[in-house]
Amino acid sequence: MLFRSPSAEMSIEKLKTTAHALNLKCTVQKDGSLLVCGRDESIKDFVKKTASEYKADAEKYREKVHNG
């Protein structure tokens, strides 16, 4: 599965750390995307975890912008 870092909050390094924690292999490609390989269930867990973290980061950002 190929991932691009969606924001500065979700850096490639953070994605790599999450991938390694789930025993997934990952390689940064020439275009800056991250190739993540492993068992299907681990890939699903990776997607769920990164989506959850991204959502939490986005909510914090919205609160910060809204509250000044």
C-alpha cells in the first residue's frame, strides 16, 4: 500500500514509526511517498490508527484556529 504524508502533523517519520510498531515493512519512495508492506490485518490496523491520529490532529488544529 502506498501512502503520502497528508500534512505536516502526519510526517513520514510518524507514519514509519506507526508501521514499524505494527510489524510492517516500509520504504520511502523517490517521490516522497511511503510504501508499506505486510499482512492484510496489520495494514488495516495501520490505516485505522493513522486515520484516527490524523483526525485527532485536525480537530486540535481547528480548535486552535477557532480559539485564536
